[in-house]
Amino acid sequence: MAITKVQTKTVLKEKVLVEAETRGHKVIIDEPVALGGTDQGMNPVELLLSALGACQSIVARTYAKKFEIDLQSFWVELEGEIDLDGFFGKSDVRPGFQTINTVFHIETNASQEKVEAFKEYIEAHCPVGDTIANSVNLASAKVVIENPIK
């Protein structure tokens, strides 16, 4: 299959509220009040965890039959540890997550052996998980200076 390009646009609104739009779908991203936001939406790192859990859930639904898993219910609990001193420039630590822990909850009558193989497949085939776990070529931002309308 050919490479697929995925695109989105984010627009900074008031304070640190951001509106992201992809294919006509919009998401509001914000920070809690303690971090200068208005708490109208998830913050970017919460959204990243949500994207990971959603991706793992979609992989689970897509491949359950392949593993002969009767997927009656599935959800993921995610927890990330982040040192905000990196974001605030208070210390020389990475600004991103140090660790992310996931717990899969699978309601099924399948054997432990099948479920373990299924779990490994989900982790190995989730594009978001792969992107987080492996280095990505993050190209330097291009800047376009927009002239204000007068």
C-alpha cells in the first residue's frame, strides 16, 4: 500500500485554547486554569494519551476475529508521567512523557494465551503507539508570515 499523508490544521484562539480541524472534524484543545487555560478541553498530552488508547481500541476491533477473540467489551486505561519543569524551562529534563503505562481491559471468553498474543499484536500494529515508541523524522517548522488585514 502507498504512503498516506495525514493532515490537520490547528488555530490558536483566545489564551491557549486551540481548535484542531481534520477532514471537517473539530476538536478543542486547552489547558487547565492552573496552566493558563480555560479548561474547555483536553490538553495536548491528554489528547496524545487519548489518541493512543483510541488507536489501540481500533486495532483491537479490527483484528479480534483474526485472533478468534469474541471482543464483548474493550477499553484502555492510560497514564503518562511528565515532568513539567521541562516544558517550563526550569530544568534540563525532556518536556515530554517519561513513561506511558497502559492497561487493556478485555471482556472475552478467549484463553489467556490467545489474549496475550492479541495484546502483543495490538501493541505492534498501533500506528500511534509505533510513532511514540520510535523516533520520527520531525522536520523543522516552516514559517509563513501572514500580513494582517487592514
